[in-house]
Amino acid sequence: MAYRRRNGSDTWHWCSNCSNWPTTNYDERPTKPAGGDLCNECKGKDAAGTCKK
């Protein structure tokens, strides 16, 4: 699963159907990053089982 954040942002996203999923100008990590914040929308989609990874 990929984790992405916009350049200059501290918020990481992992659901490709998140409204804030970065598609340009982003950093990507293959595993959960040690620092930064996790997106609340991605957390909600993950909990509801609607996250597209």
C-alpha cells in the first residue's frame, strides 16, 4: 500500500478514493510513515471498509 502526501504537507493519505489523494507534486512511501499526520478521511474510509488502496 502506498502512502502519499502533498509536497509541503504533513498529512499522509492511503485511500486512492480520498478527496485529498494527491495526484501531482507528492511524496510517496511504500509503508506507513513514522512521522506526520494520518488523514482523517482515509481513517474513516478504512474503518467503514470503503478505502480503495
